[in-house]
Amino acid sequence: MKKVLYTLLLYIAVCSSNVVAGSKMDRYMFVADSLFANNEFEDAFRVYGLAMKEDINNPDVFLHAAKCAFILGHSPIAESYYSLCLQKGGKATDVISGVSSSFCKDAGKECLLSTLDVIARKHPKKEPDMLLILARHFFCEKDYKSAMHFAKRCVPSDESCKILAIALFQTGDIDNAAPLFESINKNGADFDAAIFEGNLHLVNARNIINDCKDTIPKEAARNELMLAKFNLTKAYILRNSDYIKVQLREIDKLTNLISEPK
């Protein structure tokens, strides 16, 4: 009976375009998915292979085939197919969901990250692209620790450095975030870098003033306030913000404070 089902579905895929609309690849996918749904995993895996031959650049074929390969115990093939899915433009969300429900079912975040590391390394020439895709995904999800895990190993670029800088800042590592923001800010007009540097210099100015109330080192405080105002003004030009207006007013007040004669 199982053989009859396989033969019938394969006949539909190859010969009967009126039954299943779309390309030959679409019909193969229909057959493979139908077999998969009926727990005919070996036959489904073979038909996914036929679908790949019809359209080697379709990420969904690799995504579905990866799930099937895992069930059949072909873990290295499943990892490779997940990698190819990402390379062909598949959604990171789909790959991560697939890995979570297969390799890392009932396991924690460490399993997910280590498995994604393996998937990224499957095709070394594409590994830099993979790492950036994964860093970008977790950053958009506001999972900054996971974003940092991949961004640290990315080829340095404006995007990867910014992801790493913000991830470091969000996880409390301001010391390592600061030089990255400084580099980004020097190289162009970036709101996040400008507002980070502006606030950092404002905090420095506050600390100088609060720690030395009787004899404020005015030159040092004035320099910090000037840098704060320069960077926050730059940020305000890039993005009008009431928050920045408040910060700029505070800078003016502190500047007047240290200018007043004792």
C-alpha cells in the first residue's frame, strides 16, 4: 500500500500538472510533503532530492529536506541543508525554529547556538555571510547575548560592528562597546553611535562636577560638555528627539554652572 501511494503521488508530480498547479518542482514538493505527512520519510527524502534538481536555489526545498534528514538520522546532511537554506535566502527564523524542534528539542540556548555554529561552518566560504545573518536575526529579536555570540566572529563591517557595539552596551559591557561606537561615529553619521558618545561625555562631565563640588576642574568638565553637546547635536540632526532636547538643555545648565564665579 505504501509503495502504491508513493508511485501514485510521483505520477501526479511528473505527469499531472492539472492536479497540482505550479512548476515541476512545486509538484515534487507536494509529493514529498504529502509523503512526509504520512510518515513515509525515506520516500519523502528521495522526492525532496528530485525537487532540488529542479530548482537548486529554492530555500524551502532545503528547509523541508533538512527536517526529513534529521528524522532519518542523517544529522550531517540535515546540518548542511539548513546551511544551504540560509545561503539561498531562507529565513533565519525558519532555520532556527527547525533546529530548535529537531537537534535541540527540550534543550537550552547553548544547544541552539552550538548547532548554529556547526551549520555556519558547514560551508566555509559562506561562513561570514552565515554569521552576519544569524547576528542580525538575534539582534532584531533583541536577544543581545546571542547576537553578540555571532557578531564577535563576523568580518568587521559597519553593520557587524554596530550590532556588536549595541549588544555589548545592552549586556552592560560599556568598556568594550565604547571604542566600537567611537570608531563608528568617526567613520560616518550614525545615530546610535552619536547618542552613545554624547551621553558618555555627559556622564563624564556630571561625574567631574559631582565629585569635585568645591574645586571643579573647569577645563576638564568644559571639554566633556563640549564633546557631549557636539555628539548629541549630531544625533539630534539625524533624528529629532525630545529626549535629546532634554539632554542638550542639561548640558547648557551645567556649562552655566561651571562658568559662574565662586
